[in-house]
Amino acid sequence: MEISASGSQASDLVIESEEVHYPVEAFPRLAAAEASHWWFRSRNRILIWAFGKYAPNCRDFLEIGCGTGFVLEGVSKAFPSLRLSGAEFYEEALSFAKQRVPMARFKRVDATKMDEHEEYDCIGAFDVVEHIEDDTAVLINLRRALRPGGTLMLTVPQHSWLWSIVDEHSGHFRRYTRDELLKKLKLAGLSVAYVSSFVSLLVPLMWLNRRRPKDQQTFDLQAEFKIPRWLNFILETIMRIEVYLIRAGFKFPVGGSLLVVARKP
């Protein structure tokens, strides 16, 4: 079992852009698995908490790289008065997102080329920018699309020492360090309001899995999405403890993923 830090599992990489990498054949499996998978469910709990705490007055929310719409669906249930928009590079994902969140507006967007200006109170990009070579351009574009005082929420895979075959099959350009991402946010004209690692209690398991020689690592798409129920239950229970600690104010210094909340001045 490969414990993926980003949730963007895939088999053979399909490249449709020099800038954006994602394996499109993963979307049907992704749409079928998210609602019951420990990783996606846990990330949604953290995101909805962060949304309520750091963007309580948001009226317009855009999710860049909305995928199959699992996050947007969770946000719509938690905050039913929000005006929701989803943007995605791949049409294959948008077809699922439109079914999941029919009240949202959707469009196909290349985040490296978007030119919207001060249209949203809050923008989210959840495990997206690591798939884009010019991530700094994306952060600048997202800052431009925010209204003054607007909030940007990001999650990314963290720690280069956790790099594995999962990252390669998922189309990642990088795993971030905390300092690297905060520096890029500052260069984009954003100030950081909150930062914490997550998937932290499972880091020892992730590290043990990834320390094997590369030629001994394997990747099984089916195993990534269809793990045994007992294991899924255990992993989600551990993550429930972690989410509780984060909500209580504990900030993890190390973790498979990184959550950052930033603001436009």
C-alpha cells in the first residue's frame, strides 16, 4: 500500500500541456473513490475547518483545479450560501464535477494563462500547483483574481525526501518545502495567515514505504483507490485525531502535505 501525500494517484502519465501534468485516465476511478477514501475525506475536513476560520465572510469561491468536484461538493454542503465556481484544465474531470455540484459555475481554464481581475473573495487550489511547471505564474494569477483582502488556500505535497514513484505517476513537478512555498507566495504579493503540515501522524509509515530503492518500488492504481476497509478505517481514524489537534490549534512542523492560507493586501 502506497500512502500518497497528495491524493493524485495515476498510472501512465498523460501530458496535454507543457505546463500542466495530470494523468486523465485516473478521473473515473477518482470520482468513484473519493467519497469513501480516508485521504480525501480527511483533507475535506481540514479544508472546511480552514474555510470557516479564515474566510468566514467569503461570498464568491473559486476552486482552481477542481477535479471531479469532491471538495466543491463538501464546501457547498458546509456553506450553502456561497456562490461557487470551479475551474479545471481537463474536460474529463469537469464532466464529473458538473454532476456533483450542479449549482456551481464551471469553466475550462489553464491557470498559467488566466487573467481574471478582482472577481473572488476566496480561491482554493488543493494539490494543484505541484502539477504545474511555472507555479509562480499561477500564484500571481490567483492573487490578481482575488479581491483586495481576499483569501487564497493551498494544499501541496511536502518534503522532497518523501519523493517516490507515486509522485512520478501523479505528474508532480515537485514536493515543496515550507520555506519554498512561503517565499513564492511572498513573491506573488501574498501574505501568509496560517500554515501547518498535515498527514503528519502517518509520516513514519510514508517514509518507510519510500526509503526502498527506486527499482524495488511499484505502483498499482487499483490498490491506491481500493484499499481494504479495515485499513481505510484505521487510516481515517488516525487522521481524525490529527484533524482534532489542528482544530485545537496544534501546528504540525512535518507532514506529507502542507496547508497554507494567504491573503491579498
